[in-house]
Amino acid sequence: MSLTLFLPAFLLVGAGASAAPGEIREPVIDQDEVTEVTLKAVLIGKLVSYVDWPKERFEGRKDPLIVGVFGKDPFGELLDEACKKQVYKGRKIEIRRFPKGLESEGFEACHVLFIPAREVEHLPAVAKRLGGKSVMLVGDSTGFAIKGGALNFYRKDKNIAFEINPDAVKREKLKMSADLLKLARIVRDEKE
């Protein structure tokens, strides 16, 4: 499968691209060698740099930024590899997995929690359990963001794109860079 990814070079620093802030270029990534899941792993590692969490979400100055994977992990080692050299404001990024889903202990400690499409039916229960704890919920399924997720990956032709729900971002007391918001399709909470 050949996917293309057009993102501003500032998201691809470390992936072989360099550009002035705000300049958009085709990334220097061999698209024929990249899978969709690899792109998502790389994006998770890069996108956290454009989000601010409340200071109280970190106990100490050296505490890592924790990225969790809820349920069955679609990434394997790809997410670990994508994040091992990434830093968030001087903090290492730590990957944790919660294979037992809702029965897992400790996913409340995450700053980012990825909920894969096959686990999306648990989104309401996860959102309720994490509500107000400043956890950015990230997914890759239709309707994820309008149902309360903060960021959702989707396919747009042969591209990987993402949408952001500012209602969810605000509810979790997160702040996202205007540069990141400009790149996203903006959606709002689903009205019942």
C-alpha cells in the first residue's frame, strides 16, 4: 500500500525535512516503504509537541510524558521506535500498554491515550473514567472525535489526515498550537 503524507516540515523534524516555520513541503519520507500504522506512530510522537498540558499533570520536572495504548495494540514496536528519540519540553516520552482495556490499571496516568478502532466501543466508558484528568484521547475510527475524542486520524484519498475536537481539548484543559489546529479538520461534539 502506498500512502502519501503532506505535512508541514515542522512536524517532520528528525524525519529528514527542514523548512522555515509555517512553510509546507512534501516530506522526505520514502512513501512506498511506509505503512499507515507507521505514519500514525510517527505522528503521535510529533503531535504531542504542539499540545500543552496543565503543569499539575507532571509531579516533577523529569517526569515523562506518557503515551498509552488502550486494548489490543496495533503498533507493536513502531510506536516505541517513533517516540524513543522524541522529547516533550525536555521530558522523555514513555509508552505504556493497557491490553486488558477497561480492566487495566493505571491508564489514568497517561497524557495521551490511543484507542484503536477495534476498541472504540469503550470510548464512552474511558472518557467518563478519565474526564477532567487532562488526557488527550486519540483514535483512528469514524466518529471518534465527535464522540468525545480530542484527535482522530482518518484516510483522505491516499493521505493520512487528522481532525481535532476543540470541545474535547477544552474539556480536558489542554491547549493546542494554532499551527496544529490549522492543519486539522475541526469537528465539534456530537449533539444528542
